[in-house]
Amino acid sequence: MKRGQRFRCMICGSEVVLIRAKTGAVRPVCCNQPMTLTKDSVRMYRCPVCGSEAGVIREKSGGLRLICCNVPMQALAA
Ligand SMILES: [Zn+2]
Ligand SMILES: [Zn+2]
């Protein structure tokens, strides 16, 4: 499992993002069906000062910046 992996319910369109990946296998279920792993994972960022984490769900303009504690948040390896 990787941080930022994204699952979608093909029936109702619900989406789940994996924020913290450990050793277990996350298998979300919705509408009585296993949710489908999508190809586009969410880019995760962490603040180097306080440890806050954020994920970019959708970026439209290309000018998106994540700032926390007055410093840019750092992209995390998937
Ligand atoms: Zn569903
Ligand atoms: Zn911070």
C-alpha cells in the first residue's frame, strides 16, 4: 500500500484516499463492492516544521502552493 493511493466506488462515485500506509492491506468497500484502486494517486505533502500533512486532490491552474508554518510543505515520496 502506498500513501496517496486512491480508491473509487464504481457504483456511487465515492472516493477514499490512503493517508497513512503501514503494513496492512486497506480494502475499502462501498455499496457492497470492493472499491477500485484508481491510477491517479494523490500527491501528499508534509510540513517540515510541525508535521502537518496535506494531499492535493485536484490541481487546476498549476500555481498551487502549500504553505504551513510560513514554509513550503515538502512533497512526500509515494
Ligand atoms: Zn458506493
Ligand atoms: Zn506547519
